[in-house]
Amino acid sequence: MDLLTSPSSIVFKGQILTPDAWRDLALSLHQNGQLNEAESIYLKLLSFFPLGAEVHLLLGMLNAQRECVTQSLEFFGRAMVADPTNSAIQFNLGLLLEQQKQSNLALEAFNRALLINDKVALHWYNAALTYHQLGQIDLALFHLDETLRRDSSLSMAWSQKAIVLMGLGRFSDSKRCLEIAIALEPGSVSLILNLAQVFQELGENQSALSAYRLALMVSPLNPRAHFNFSLLNASMGFKDAVVLDLERALICDPAFASAWFNLGYIAKEQGGFIDAQIYVQRSLLIRPFHANSHNNLGVIFKEQGQLDLAIRCYDRSICIDPFSVQGLLNKANALQDLKQIESALALYDLVLILKPDHVDSHLSRSFALLQNGHFQEGWECYEWRWLDPKLSSPVLSTSRPPMEIGMRVERLLIWPEQGVGTEVMFCKFLNHVSSLAGSVTVQLDPRLVALLERTYPSLKFVSSEIQINESDFDAHLPLGSLGRWFGKDLQSISSNASQHLRVDEQRRAEIIRQYKESGEIWIGVNWKSKSLTTGKDRSLDLVTLIKSLNLTQVRFIDLQYGDTSEETQNLKAALGIDLFRIPGLDKFNDLDGLATLITCCNWVVSVDNSTAHLSSATGTPTLILLPFNADWRWLKSGTKTPWYDNTKLFRQKQMRVWEGALRELSKFLQQALQ
């Protein structure tokens, strides 16, 4: 014991022991958690040996355990003065500073310990942990290698090296380190779980399953094992097993916040929004400052149409993590849904300052600009759609150059994108494309070719199912980009509104001859959108629609594509009204026939879907029911649209509430029919 050379014995609390014996007794008490008793002996020894570095060190460690940081630092400082060459003092000082989140100061202390004595493996190991925490990965790996050179039996060093290698994507190397660590510490559940995770990353799912089963054999009530098992089952598509694993994790640990959060996510994906809300709120009771949980709760509220509550959740998420791109984007989208376009645009701009290449933000910003009538800037942002992995349309694969503003070529290919409604709408610009090239070939959905050939006889139309040879065109342009050339403001868009699709007049006359009595009023109806993302908000019940119209002396015509037999039967049972369907007309595949039928109607009442665009494009008087925050192409407000000249819009006054729009529509139609 340094500096404990005299006296030979010390009397304390009625006992006579040597200084070394007193120190050993204090150490034993210290290790057993009897800190007060240990401290009294240390202080007694200190009264005899005020310059004893070891006693100061032990008192520093004891106060660190009590989280008495100031006293601990004071004792460590005195110990360093007493013995500047003692590496243990620097090492323990580093541990204390690391606990206080002062990583840079801790690293300085660990490095001083290594300068004094570089043979101690733990000195290298703790320096490695700190380098890793500071993001200095190369130095972390170097110090771990030095740790293992000094003590290759240190399983925690092998484990930490595996974790660092996992972060670098070096999963095979990580696997080898974990196998060594498990050989040294066979019963370690955390090591087995880490190995299972590496197996997952390597795509060795069966090995991962075996590892998780082994972990659960060793520790059947380990919540992390059940939780990680759920992640593996999720990656393998075993949805029912995922829920069971998460429930087992929560049986083992009811305060496992991530398990509650994941249950909430699953419930949300399955449409169980009330359950999802409960699960995520439980996770927040456990970790109230988890930004992503607040964000996810906001998404759940948004899906239920509770935008004010959603925005509150997004605000909490942003408060916790002001630089959360997803939180800011979600709030911006919610504000756009509330038609607070300028506020939404400000947030999109903020997201793009934080992450200039964020595709979703550029696209959402383009929709907000277009919805607000800022067409020129909106079309430029709209070009970001080609970087969106969720885009449903394939990008044309060609070595030919894309058309740019100011170019003119001999042969131009215009190719389709998205869906029929989008194609119909952007075809409004086709009467201008001859200014771009000597000859223009337009690829379209094959169901539209006949209609467009009649409408624009000077252009060549081909089915999108036919592959165009590169030798047949000099440049190409996606149909949805025509707005950049020919739709820079409201006036330029509305100048095309009177260009109507030309239907088969002979077929039209035949439909009227066979089915429409003289003087009969036909009201075409179309009540459902099958969009996977927004179809639910756009659609309404057929019985509700017909009842709200409150029309007599008219004939309702079924324009809805797909099987409508159940709905038409319900209509007959509820209101005694027959919805007439033209025999043999396939309204999904025969769009030329559908367009012809539409022109036989006096009026068309439709929700926002491709049939609404088709009807409007034929020039048939079309009345479109729109949700509260309609698609950007219908603009932010108003009853008119620049795209079509004979179309009137009826908008929800409140999210997901159709009554007001239906009432206005009914009043308008009744007056028009009089």
C-alpha cells in the first residue's frame, strides 16, 4: 500500500489492525455496497496518510458510485497530485467523465492512462468505447485490436468489435467476432441475440431462427429475444407470429416501449386505428420524449381525419427533434390537407434546407404550388416524381435524350405515365406539340388510342404495350411534363379546355336509338375511386348519392367500372330505383364505348376518378364531388377548373363530410333540370 509504511497498526472502532488490513476490510465493504462503512475507514486511513494516492483514488471511486461528482473529481485530483504516474487514477477519472457524457474529456483521461501504462487491456478497451461513441470508427477498431492483443480472452472486446463491424456493414467479420465471444462466454444471451441479428443481415434466416431459439432456451423470459424474434418474423412475412412475439415481449417486460410502438405500427397498417392509438400512447407513457412515437401517433390521427390532433403530435415530435425531416414533412402535409398552403410551403422549404435532395418534400411542394395556382414553379418541382420509388409508372429506358425547353427535333416520342385520368388530362396539351417536332408519336394506354386518333388526326398514336424502336424518334418527353411547355399559367391551361374528345358518333346514335326515349333525361353516375391511397376519401355510398340528389323523372345510368351488382341491388331495395347498365359494355376495358355512353347523358355526376376526367374531356356537362382537400389538379378552391370548360366542382366543407357538397349538387341539378 503506497505510503502506508507507518504506523504499524491503527486503532479504530475498538479494533487494532495494520493499515493494509484496514484497507482490505474497507475494500471488501466497498465491493459489497456498504459504502458508509467503507468511507469511514478510508477517511481514517486518510488522516494517517494525507498524501496517500491509493486512498484518494478509492474515495474518488466511492463518491462516483454515489454520483457525488464534485467530491469524486476532487479526490481524483488529489490522487493525481500524490502520484502522477498512476494509470488507474486516470482510468477511473475517464470512467467518471464518460458517465457524465463528457466524452472528449474522458478520452483525454483514457489516453493519459495509456501513456502511463499501455499494457492494461481495459485502458485500450474503454478508449475504444469512447472513440466509437464519438464516431471515430477507425480509431475505435484500432484500440479494440490493441485490447485483444493484450487479452484475447476478453469477450466484451470481441463483442464490441462485432458491433462496430456491424455498423460498417462488415457482417461476416462481425459474425466471426461474435462466435469467438460466445465461445468465451457461452451463456451470454446478449451475444447470441447479436449473432442472430448478424445472421439476419447476411440473409441466413434459418441460422437466425436457431440463434433466437437458443437465446430463448437460455433465457425464456428475455424480452429482447422475443422482440428481435418479431423483427425476424416480420422480415419473413409471418405477420401473425410478429404480433405473438411482441405480446410475449410485453409479458416479460410490460414497460418495453419499442414493443408497444411496433404493435401500434402493425395495427395502423391493418387499419385498426383505435388499437394503434392505444398502443403508441402506451409507448409514450414509458418514453414520453421519443420523437418518432409522437410522429407516428400524429399519422394515426391523420388517417382518422383528426388533423388538429395530428398537428399537435407533429409539433411535439418537432419540439423533441427540431431537425426531424419526417416530422416536419408530416406537419406540412397535414397543413396542406387543411388547405393552409402557404404554411405548408414554408415547412417544405425548411425540410429542403435540411435535406436538399428529399424527394417526397420536392413532390409535396410541387403539389402545393400547383394547387395554389403557381404553375410554372410547380411544374419544375413536379419533375422530381421520376426519383420517387413509389411512382407507379416505369421510366422510359432509352439512350435517346429527353426533350428540354427550347429544343426542336424532327421526331418526338411522347410516352405515358401514371393512369388513364392523368393521360386524359394532359392530352389537353397535344394540340400544341407540333411546335416541338416535325412529327410526333404519342404512346397511350391502348384503351384511349381510338378516342385520341379521332380527336387529333394529325398525330400518330400507338399503344403503350407496343415497344417503340429507338431509331423511330430523336428525343422523348413524358406526357405529364407537357405542363412545363404549355401550362405555365391559368390562362394557358384554360385555353385548351374547349378541346373535347371525339367519340364514335355512329355508336352514340345507336345507343340513343336503342335505349334512350325521346325527351328522356339521363344522369350518369359514378361513385367510387379505387385509388389505394386516396380512394376511400373520394368515394361515397351509391344509395346516399342517389337519395341526396332527390331527382324524379330522370333515368340514372351506371358509369361505374367494375362489378356494381350488389350496390345496384341495394339501391333498388332501398329506394326502388333501377340503375341502368348498357348490356355488353365493359366500362373498364372499352373506354371508347364508355366515353360514347357518357356523351349520351345529359349530365354526369362523378367522384374524382378517371371517369370524371373522361366525362369532362368529352365536353359532357359534368358535376364532380371532391373531398375537402382535393387533388392538386382541381386547385385549392372554386367551382370551376381550368382543365375542362363544361365541368362544375362541388367540394366538401368539412373533412369526410359529404352532406354540404351533396346538398349544393342537388340544388344545382334541380334548378338546371327545370
